[in-house]
Amino acid sequence: MAFEWEKVELFGANNDGDPVSYTVADGTAVSKGTLMKLTDPRTAIAATTDIIPTPIAGVASTDKEANDGATRLALWTNGIFEVSASGAIRIGESVTGTLNNYVISSGALTEAASGAILGRALESGTDAEVINVRLQL
């Protein structure tokens, strides 16, 4: 998959990104750096096919192969990542996820819910530009 989130710096008590384990489907492949959204019950799925105002679960910390028997995946929830922008984003703006692992200004969404805000932009950027984003879930 293209446009994965690239780790710059992880935060947390152990500088490990405060990983949280979620259920994932055994038959699904997930690339490291994929933005994941939360579904019920405590399940994470890739958030790459729709504009989100759905709760963000985190960023996949490892690759997961389809049909490998694994049904748990640790997701980073705390750190700085390089991410592609969808549209213009100003420094300091809150952001949420959108198509293809990009981020979009939360102000660009009319239905932005608090669960969809994943952090804030640490740099300004234009459409398709890679910027640093502070993930803080």
C-alpha cells in the first residue's frame, strides 16, 4: 500500500508509541503504518477507503499477513509521523484521517466528531505534501 505513515518519533512511558492491541480479521493483510479505525467490538480495520468521521484506533506498528492466524495487532497511539496531506493544512490545525492514509484538516469536515480527531499538524502543507503530524489518541 502506498502512503503509509512513517514513524518519526514515538512517545509514551517507554518511548514505544503507547501501543494498544486490537482484534483484526485473520484474512486481512495490514501494512505497517496503515491508519486504522475502530469498529465494534474493539476491532480495528484499515481506514483507507472512506473519509472518516469515525473513531481512530491508531497506526499499525507491524505488518500483518492475510490468513497468518493472527487476530491481534498492536497500534501506535502516541507519536510524530510523516503523513501526506489531503488539501491545505495549517500548522497547529487538528487533523483527521481520509482516503489512502492521508490526513485532512478537521475543519474541512462538516461532521468531524471528537473521536475522529487524531492529532494536530506540526507543519503547514499543501495537497499531497508530506508533513509531520502529532498523533495523540
